[in-house]
Amino acid sequence: FFDKAKAFVEKSDAFYELEDKVAARAYDNPNIIVESLDREDHRLVAAVQLEAGARINEASLIDGKRLGGLTEHMGREVGVIHLQPGDAKGGMARDLYLPRETYEKIEKYVGHHGKLHIEKGYNRDVYRSAIKEMAKESGQEYTGSHGLRHNYAQNRVDELMANGMGRS
């Protein structure tokens, strides 16, 4: 038990050192990448990754039954996407919270197309290539679509710390 606890503490300490030793995967200006994507479905999936921290698979499974409407969450009005069991990594259900404007765009898109979905394989490669192209055009290093999740995480930590919460 004590060996496992010691290893956990050492890994936790390494987390704080990692920032100086490894290049960040977050983009310097993710909004320019998202806004510059040509295809509406790509812009919306990228926005869900950036604004709700979703994985690409979670952001491309949105249909009418997952749209949860607008609600109050942490003092602001947000749109809710209900991920079903099996949608998210680990098979758990969870909710994504999006700014009202993004949620309404998704709601409209789903109303016209039936779902927001980028199929696995070639279509996901096209999506990633579009992000790569926009990163390059905006002078940013491409860190994958997952880099948008890193931006979400950074923004969330900043938000929590601004509200008096610390890293421990």
C-alpha cells in the first residue's frame, strides 16, 4: 500500500514539473482555428471539443435524443448535451455544457440534418486535416483535434482558480 501511495505522490509531483519540460498541446488561439473551418459540421464539432472538453467521438454523436435544452449551470445559462452510456470513454454517460449560442447552432443543425456526426475513418481524417490546415494558416503548431480539449482544460482551471479554487 505504501509503495503505491508513494508512487502516486511522485507522479503528482511530476505533474507540476511537466509544464516546463513538455510543450503544451493547447493552441495559442483555438478560436481562430474553429471559426476558420470551412464546413459547418467541422466548426460545430470543433466548438464542442473546445467549449465542453469533448472527445472527437463524443462531439460527433449529437442527435435529437441527446439535446437536453437550455438550463442554468454554475450561474449561467447553458445548453446541455446528454451523452448516453457507451458514448463517452469508459462507457459512462455524462453531460456536456455549451454556451447558449453554440448549443442553438447545434440544435438548428440537428433539426436540418438529423444529427451532428463525423464518421470514423476517412471523414475524421478530413476533419483533422482541416484543423491542421487552419492551425498552419494561423501560425500555430498543429496538436491534433485533441488539442482543443487541452484548451478547454486550461480555460476550466483558470476559471476555477479565479473563483478561489486551487490545484490541490
